[in-house]
Amino acid sequence: MLLSRSALILLITLTISVAYHPMGAAAQPLTVVHQAPRKPAPGKPPLLVLLHGFGANERDLLPMAARLDPRLAVASLRGPYQIRPGAYSWVNGNTADELDNARRLVIESVDQVADSTGADRSRVYLAGFSQGAMLTLAIALTEPEKIAGAAVLSGRLVAAVRDHHAAPERLRGFPILVTHGTDDQQIPVRSAHEIRQALKPMGIAVDYHEFESGHYISDFNVGVLDQWLRRRLATKQN
């Protein structure tokens, strides 16, 4: 959720079929909204993939794209499970299998989006909010080779991932941004503290920030995300 919705963004909607079809309640076809770089640089563009929170959709996080590095292509994915019109979830339950299914679905989709848009596969970044942040962290800690960095915005670390993550040599130096609001009533800030504590022994390059805010992405948070992405791009030139 964002404080401002006034940013104007040119959107191209793509529906992508994937091999995995979620079990349980009827799932919607995966939908991707893609925005080309506002100021393309030479070569293949870096790609930022956005994962929305529970009950939102693929357009929820897009307004902040106008305040991020203009060299980035941006793709926002829609969760496969419809809760009500316009509201979606990444999982159909709270089991480890559901999270693993969602993780695999997003990884497959990121690969397809990168291929179809001509993005630089070595500069694909994942950013998620709330439930999307939980999924972002799960992907980063189990398949770090698939992305170049992860931004975890107001999320949490589930036990299944904490106890069964990739080997330390695969995670060492991997960049993860963790941000959280100190007044968050839905996912208390102690979840961010737990993430930071769990990542320390893994050798991950953690950038941690707390804000005086609730369960939403503040303007200041967007600024921190932008600076983090710019630093990542500076270290991985095309």
C-alpha cells in the first residue's frame, strides 16, 4: 500500500501462462504489468519485479516506480488466488507447500518476464511488500542465483525458510534490503528484528531500516529503496 497514487505510469498488461497450476481454490491466470525504462541506458535494461501484499493486486505498488531509477524496467505480478474482485493472494493457505508453490510460480514467471522483455538476466531485482515481502525473502534465501538482490518491505521470515535455506556459500554477500514501520500493527516490527538476526550468520549483505510508520510504504521508504537499487546497479554494470 502506498500513500500516494498520483504518479502517472504507462502500463502494458501481459498474461503469461506457466507450467504450474495452483491447487485448491480456483486460481487466476498470472498477470504481469510491465513498464519499460523511462530513460533507457545502452544494453539490456535491469529489471525490478514487484510482489504485492495480501488483498492487493499487480497495480498496487506501481505508483512508486516513477520515483525509482529511470533505467529500470519494472514488472509487477498478480498473485494467483482471488479473494474478491481486485484482491489477490500469493498462497491458498499457510502451509510450507503453499509457500513453496508460490515461490516456484514467481521464479518461473520472473524468468519468462525477463526473456519476453529483453531484460538483463544478471540484474533482476525482487521487491515485495507484506505477504509479497515474505515471498521475496523466501526466494532470496532458497534460490539466490535467480535474482541479483531482494528488498523486503514490511515482511516476515517463515520458519520453513529459516530452517531450510540455501547453503551459506550460496548466500554469502547476497544483498537484501529490509525495511519496516515501527508502528506496524499488522506485522509488528519485531518480525524485522527477527529477519535481521536470522540473516547475520548467513553472511548476507543486509541493509536495514526502520521508519516511524504503520503497515504501508512511506515516501521515505521509497527513497531508501531507490538509493539501494542505485547502489546495486553501480556495482553490476551491464
